[in-house]
Amino acid sequence: MQSRKLNYSKTFLLGFGFFGVSVIWSVYNAFVPLLLDNRFGLQAGWISFIMVLDNIAALIIQPPLGVFSDRMRSPIGRRLPFIVVGAPVAAGMFGFIPYAQVLPLFILSCITLLLAMAFWRTPVVALMPDITPSSKRSQANGVINMMGGLGTVLATLIGGPLYRINPSYPFFFAAILVVLAAILVLIFIREPKQYISSKLHLADKGEGTQMENKVLKNLGNVFTQKDKSPMYILLAILFWFIAYNALDTFFTLYGVNHLGLEGGDSAFQISYIGLIFMLMAVPAGVLASKFKRKTIIMIGIWVMIACVILMFVLPVSALTTQFASFMGSGFYTLSIILMFAGIGWAMINVNSLPMVVDMTDDEHIGTFTGLYYFFSQLAATFGPILFGWTIQFAQNDYRLMMVIAPFFFLIAFMMMIRVRSGEAKMEAVLPEIDG
């Protein structure tokens, strides 16, 4: 039986897994577009296409891996084996990316990185609900997202100055942190005993050839079952990630091309979102335990809409009014807006995964985590392409991002209105997904 109390020390150590994921993607999203622009001279539309190639791979891989990890049994559990393989491969490939001087090799390096990341991302995230009771999952996800926010802050806060010294250094820095984070998770986290076996095997025989069919069947069940709450929250996740991932992908170029910031300074601005996200992650989970997850998510969506609209309506001179300087980068009006965006994003992101996994039973947590990532990766594929080609057709007007994003956040809000389940301490779960 799971303890009714949240083990903060264990949750903090587990958070290093998500810390590693956040470090990689923060550096990737901040500096790979700059390399594609500066080194290869690509425009926004083609940059968006390259930036989503990895998401397409994740879209295909992560949902089956969620199902696969549900059925895995090994001497160290059903999730940890994926970290043992995926984390060091991802770190090694990430350190290689800045050395790829030819575009095809650069693209191949990025795709290989994502394959390695996709291999362990869903299992490491599914570990949280594995070891946490339902009523404490928002708080636990708050702690884990705080660690993810710390990863983002370190990646952008230190990565910006490192990039100015040498464009390769942020990638090396991130690779080292990922390896250290994975080691900490493997040393200190132990999975529930019922998922540990003396032999490495799948719980259900013959699953390898049927895994993709099960993913499609699970996805179909979400849309056809009587309770539509899983469908609506997954659609909400799709729409708010379309907005957020597109903004995240192109923000450094927005800062350089629209606001006139230097590349390292523009990347540094993202650290303000990460810093406040990190500080707000645990409070966002606590708020959800008091006022319901759905309520906090919906408030967070409106905070994001307000912040993005401000970045559209305020003139460049107002956004770049500087109040102070840190590590060679400015603290602007823009920085304050981004800090409020960090509050809104924490309210959304901390509470969405707990809602999704509390719509199923413990045996299918990996499956529903995989569905969560299916929709978030679908958004990460579609969003940057939509925004990138729109920007390019508008002759590189990066300000247009701030017009499109609120529209998708608003659609996400409309989906959340229809969600009726997913709160903590549910007395009943949905009928079992096939498996």
C-alpha cells in the first residue's frame, strides 16, 4: 500500500530525472535555432521544420514506451531500465551536436538525440505516480516540476553566458548535468516491489509485435468511452502546448529579430520563466489540493493569455526598458512579463499530468502518461511548424507569435470547461484500458 504522506526527500531525488530532461530541452530550444540561423543561414519556416523532426520521432515512440514500461519487469523495476540506457546515450549525442558542421549531420544528430530522450522520458515521468498516492500527486508533481524549473534556470542562466564564450559550452554543460541527474535517480529511487522481478521480461507475452495496436486502441478508447473528461483534457493539453512550444522554440529569435537583443541575452530571458516556474511549482500543487486542479489550471491559462497579449501590444521600447543587469544580460519590462508567465505556466503544467493519471488505475499509469506525451508531442510538432511558416510568410515578423498563441490558449480553456474528473482522491476510476 502507498503511504498517504508525501515523501518530499524521495520526490526531490526523483525530480532529478525531470531536471535532466529540462536541462536538455532548455538548451536545445534556446540554442539550436540560433545555430541553424547563424551557422546554416536558415529562415524561420525551415528552422521550424528541423525543430519538429525530433518531436515527430517522440510522437511515434513515447506512447508505445509508456505501454511497454507498464509491462516491463526487471531487477530494478519497470521504469529505471529505460533511464540506464537512454540518459547516457542522450548526453553523449547532445555533446556532439555543436560539432556537426554540415546540415545533414546536424539534423541526424538532433534526431538521434530525440530518440534517446524519447526512450526514457515517459518512464521517468511515470515514476512519480508509481510511488505517490493520488491525493499527493499535484504536490509531488510540483516538487518534480520545481526541479525541472531548476534545470531550465541553470540551462538558460548559465547557458547564455557560456554561449557567448563558446557556442559548444552550453551543450557540454547540459550533457554533464544529465549524466549526474540520472546517476542520482538510479542510486536513490526504488520502485514498488510488485514491479520488480529477478528476470528481465514483459508481464504479457507477445507484446512487442502488438504494442502499436494497443496504443491506437487506447487512444480510440479515450475518444469513445462514456466519460469524455480524458478526451477533453488531452485536447486541452494539445492546444496549450501548441502555443507554449511554439513560443519556446522561437523566443530567442523573437528577442534577436524583433526586440534587437543579442542572442545570449535573448536566451537569458527564458531563465526568468524558469526561475518563477521553479519557485511556483510546489505552491501550484498545494493550491490545486485546496481549490481543485481544474480551477488552478484555468486561472493559469488566463495568466498566460494576458502575458502573451502584453508582449504583442507593448512597443519594443517599453518591452526593452532596462532596470538592472545580471551576468551581462538585462532585466527588462519583458523580464517581468515572463516572470508572470512562469506563474501561469506552473499553474497549468504542474497539475495537468496528475489529472491525466488520476483518470486511470495504477496498472495503466505508464499508458496514460504515454497518451499525455502523445498529445504534447503532437503539439510540439504542429505548433512550431504553424508559427514558423506564418512568420516566414510574414517576412520574418516574429511579433505574430504573440497573436496566434492566445488563440490556442483560449481553445484549451474551452476544453477544460468540459473536464469533469481527474481530481485527487477519486473513489472510482475509468474502465480499464485494453491490456
